[in-house]
Amino acid sequence: MCGIFGYVGSENASPILARGLKNLEYRGYDSVGIATVSTRLEIRKGVGKIDDAKERLRLEEARGNVGIGHTRWATHGTVTAENSHPHTDCRDEIAIIHNGIIENYYEIKKRLLERGHRFSSETDSEVIAHLIEDNLSNRGGAASSNGSSFEHACVRAFQELRGSFAVLAVRQGEDKIVAVRKDSPLVVGLAENGTFFASDVAPFLEWTKDVVYLENHDLVVADRAGVRFFDQDFAEVKRPVSTVEWDLEEARKGNFDHFMLKEITEQAETIQRACVQDMAVVERIASMIRSGFGVFFIACGSSYHACLTGSYLFSKVANLHVNVVLASEFENYEHFLTDRTLVFAVSQSGETADVLEAVRAAKRRGSRVVSITNVMGSSLSREGDELLLMNSGPEICVLSTKTYTSQVVMMALLVCSLKGDPEECVQRVKGLYMDIYNLTSRSMRERLKDLARDLAGKDHIYMIGRGLQYTTALEAALKVKEVSYIHTEAFAGGELKHGPLALIEEGTPVFVFVSRDNEDRIVSNAQEVKARGGFVIGVSDWNSPVFDRWIKVPDCGDLNPVIQAIPMQVLAYELAIQKNLDPDKPRNLAKSVTVL
């Protein structure tokens, strides 16, 4: 998992590459590198962050109007300069960058080693550069009818690869980039000063909003004269140009110290936008749910928790059973799919590899797919039969905050549509505006900052809830552990006696999520914790004598999962600040998980 950026045009490439890679930082990475093409191929790469690498590696001094850049998040091979991208061939004349997994790299590498190729890294990616080199030498430099020998050598190499990959390739002496996309995100930006490539649109928005969303298996050749698109058989094709509707300022921190805090405070607005849907589409999806034989929701991480929340709402409000499955586990349920099954696929980025694999499995079995994503033009947005957009704007922090609450609101909207009254949801969400504004206010932040000081030194934190509050506990625990590195777990309140009570000792912090419809039973669970020395923190609209600390939130009935999640997001943020951690880029995590 990593970020890809490329440029070919009229300007010096290296400063553009450095800025583009900086704009990709939110995806997570451990090393960085660029390659530029002039009279020779210049490679500059190493371990560390972009700001450090700009000085240490003198990134912006590389020459040439063609260049490719990469931020690596290790999957194959350890974190070393040798394993960072770009990778080159034996003669350092060809350079490639790659996002994805090459499943057959071992057999390709074995064959190339037997042919005398020398490898310098542990990665699967390096085989691509050597395979292109091998194809060039085998063809004696002859050009094909559709392009130069370099282009044809790249095409032959790409056609041999198995797995998921987005690749950019350059060659010494050739002012062009050859690219391919297969099951891994890659988009093309079209500007007056040149052509851009990136893993998503945000990195090149300061230069252009005109973008081509590549189809799977697309090949691209870009030079200073323009850009051409080809299908997997290298036949030239046309691809439509789209215009990105959101503004670059939305992807900047503005006056906030961190993206996480900015995105938390935007939720009074973003949950309103989640309701701005084509109601004809919503009604059509509701009809598909009614007529379907089996409904699945598939997702990962926070999106999975939003789907779990949805399952409670479907059961409680619409009297309908739905199946919620982790996308990575969906293969165990595929045999239940038929042409009457409806599958909801939920992913903020629209590029989550496990979700896309599940979608493709569902399509093979004839099931209908409803895509729920935040990114227009993403793979998920194009592969479903119906599409609902979160409309949250760019979410840069690795942690999901505003998109999580938007997903919960969209679940509520679907449930109300099944009842025949989607406007009920719209009006109730409008009524949350001031509640959310108050929960993200400076005074609330100060109270949560005080609590964070008390919790920052703890080794373990636990959270309990029942019903909708259980799914909220799951999401809150994920937020705290992701950003503070404190071991945090959530349990259903009724499960305490079945094991988790053994974890409670004097001073163990336990958050208790309470709603009016289950207050007696969950408060009873809190008393069990208290009796064993636990430090009880209540999240509710009323203060109980059993609470040692109280986070006051209004009771909003079925929309409590939205309201109760927000102060926990703020608390997670304040815990990171107390521990001097970067809340936007937690260790070992990436925003978009594009490999299986």
C-alpha cells in the first residue's frame, strides 16, 4: 500500500513530484523516492518522511520534464532504502513504481535470475523493471505497430503479471510515462502544463480538476504531446474526462492543527450532506431490499461498525434481517449468493481491496450490488449496480470520523425509506445540527482534554454497551486504540459475566454507553464493573451515581450512534495529543487499504 505520482510536461518534474508526494502523505508510508528522465535516469530514494527526504536526498534538484514518485508502505520486504521505490533494471535505464501485489513474482524472478538478471531488493515490485528490460532485449529494440519498443515491452510485461497493480514506468532517453491499472487505484490528471498520474485525485488538484478515471486493465502512454489510452490488448480507446467538484481547500487543514480535528468539527455539516441523495435512487434501492432474497452488508474497519449499526436499525425499525460480514471473511459466505441476493458494499475510499474482491465475487454469481462510498470515480463507485455517495468531502486523516457518522446516517435513511418516509430521517438529522456543534465546541474539548490527561497513562481501556450502544462501543474502542496505541476493547454489556469481568481490577477505566431504552440493564452492568474496582465513565444524557466521570450527550433515540461517537472521537484525538502522537498518521496504518 502506497502512493503513486507521476508527471510529464513542460515544467521541471522534480519540484512537482515533491509537492505531489507531500499531498499523498495521508495514505501512510515509510519511505519515499523519485525518478526523473533527462539525458540520463536520476534515482533518489530512501527511508523517512518527505520533508526530510527533500533536504537529505535533494529531491528537487533532479533534472528532467518527466518523472515518477512513490511513497511506500512495506508489504513485501522490510523498510530499507533498497526496498523503496523506484526500482530499476540491471543497467539502471528503466525505472518503475508500483502499488499492489504481484502474485507470480517468485516464478518470474526465478526465470529472470536464470537469465542473468541481478536484483537489489526483497520486493515483488522489482521484477517489473527487469521483465521490461528482458522484453526489450528479446525483441532487439524493434518497435511494434502501436508504439515504440519500450511501450511494447511494457505491455508484454504487464500482460504477464498476475495480481493487483498500478504501475508507472519510465526509460532513459524517452520523454514518456507508460502506465497500467489492474485492481489497484490509478487516475490521470489533464492540465495545460502536462499530464499527471496519481493514486487518487487529491495530489494533483492544485494543477488540474480535469481527471480520467481509468478502467480496469487500462494502459496509458503520456508524453509532452499528450496522452493516449489503450485497452489490455493495446488497442487505442477513448476515455471520458470528468471534473472534480470539491475544492483543494477542503483537503487542507486551514486553521486547525490536524486534519482529524478539522474533520470531527465538520460533522454538523457532513451528516446533512449524507442525506442529500436522489430519492428516486433511494426508493429504488428500498424496493430492491424488499424484493431481494438475502441482504448482505460488506465492509472493513469503521465502515463495518456502521453496517453493524445499520443491522440493528433494520431489525428494530424495519423488522428486517440483514447479514453484516467483514469483507475479508466474505468468501466464507459466497455460496449463499444468488441472482436474488442484494449486496451493499461500503468503503470510504472506494478502493478497499477486500471490499472490491467481495463485490466481484458477488457479481460473478449474479447478485446485485449497491455501492456506498465517498469517492466519485473510485472502483467501487463504478462497479456497483446502484451508487450512494457519502458527500463528506475529502477525509485526509487516516482515521474515519466524518465518513463514519455519514454512513450511519445513510443506514438510517435506507431504513426510513423502507418505512416509506425518508423525509423523517432528513428532518431528524437536521435536528442534530446544534447538538453536534456543542459536542465539538471548545468547552467540550476542554472537558475531554482533562479526561484524556487521566487516561493517557493507562495500559487498558474497556467499553461496554447494549444494542445500538454496543456498536458505538466497538467504534469508540477502534478510534482510541488506533490513535493512542492504548489497548482498548469493547464488549456487549451482557457478555461481561462470560469472561471480560476477569480483566477488571482497581482503577481499570470502563466507558459505559447508555440510552433511555436500555438504561436499567447497562447501568446494572456498570455496577458489576464498579464492584470490582473499575473506574466507570458514563456516556449518556443523565448522570448516574455509579459513574465516576460523565460525558453528557443528548439522547437522540435511534440516532444515538451518531451523537455518542463524536465525543469519543474528540477524546481519541486528545489522547494522541497528550501522548505527543500524530493523530493524522498513526503508526503502521494507511488510509486506503488497497492490497489483500
